[in-house]
Amino acid sequence: MNEKKQVVVWDSFIRVFHWSLLPLFFVAYVTGDDKGPLHRYVGYAVLLLVIARICWGFWGTKHALFSDFICSPAKGLNYLKELVSGKPTHYIGHNPAAAWMILLLITNSILICLSGYAAYATKGENPSFGFGNTLSIVENAYADDEKEEEDDDDEEENEGSDNAGKEAIEGGSSEKEDNDGDSIWSDIHEMSAQFMLLLICLHIVGVAVSSRMHNENLVKSMITGKKDVKA
């Protein structure tokens, strides 16, 4: 019999994660050159969302579990060969190619967020969540010593004049190292963002091809959470 029935495949969290990650990434992408805090806050949101997905991959529903779809690279390549041959194996959950795409998307998302955080911190900025200066505790710890430091100002000025030349050289060297570090992390951040665009394009192509091969609407199933399977 060719009768079909609908089964629930994707739970609510998976659907929310899927349709939230894409717009968040594009907002972060288009605000990358802005000086405002929006880019940084969206990055925090992406990182929290990915961490939640990783946790859900261990304690979520059946088809959300990593153990349900993680496979070897050979199996992923074999599935791609089946697509080319026109006779791919059907999977109710993620197919092997989609499984590796998920791993790449999650890993690259983490790399984007962490490299962006490192690039921001290397500039000497304070990458806090916007709830005040996170270094205030450290600053308060030195507040009690401020009076004693003022008493020693005259003596420090004399010593400072002798060491001015040395500090200028060390300061220049330190600034150069900070700029080099900022450049490295910024480059990694930008390259990983461009790589994410490539992954998204490949994902869209893969969804279109797989939907056609298996005669099913994968976009609709990610909205409703249900798939049509043979009874």
C-alpha cells in the first residue's frame, strides 16, 4: 500500500532553533561594521542558542539527539553518491549529509562568536553584556589604596622621569602586539563569517535537491514538525 501518515519528527525547540539562527546570523553579518552594540549582542544570542542546541542534542527528543544522526564521513559521502545516482536512502530524521552540515554550522557558529569576542577584547574594550562595567569590582578593590598612592606621587614622578624612555619603547612594542592579535582574531572572525554564508547556500541547495529526490517538502516539515511517511 502507498498510503501515508504524518509523524512528528521535529520538536518545537528544533524548529525555533532552525528559524532563529538564520535571521540572527544575517543581522550580525550586516551590522559587522557598525560601532553600536547590536552586533555584539546578536553574537551573544547566537552563542547561547548554539549552546542550547548542543545540550538538546544530548537530552532532547529522538530525532534531535546527536546519537540519532551523527555518522562517519564515509556514510555522508555515500549518501551524496546516492543522490547523484538518483536513488538516495530515505531517512525520517536527518540524512547523513544533513548531519555533517549541522555539525559544520554549529562548529562554525561557535568559532564566529569566540573569534569576535577575542577580537573585541584584544582592542582593549570590555566585551560585557551591557550591564555595567564588569571590571568595577577590580577597580573598587584598588579604591582603598588611592590615598596612599597620592602620598607617593612625588616619589613616583622622580622615578618615572628616569624610566620614561624605557616605558615608551615597551609601550610601543605592546601596542604592536595588541594590533597583531586584533588583526589575527578579526581575520578569523571575518573568514568564518564568509564560510558560514557558503554553508547556508549549500544547505539550501541540499534541502532543495533532497526534497525533490524524496518527493517531500522539507521546508514545510521544519515549520509544522511533521513528515509524511508510508503507513
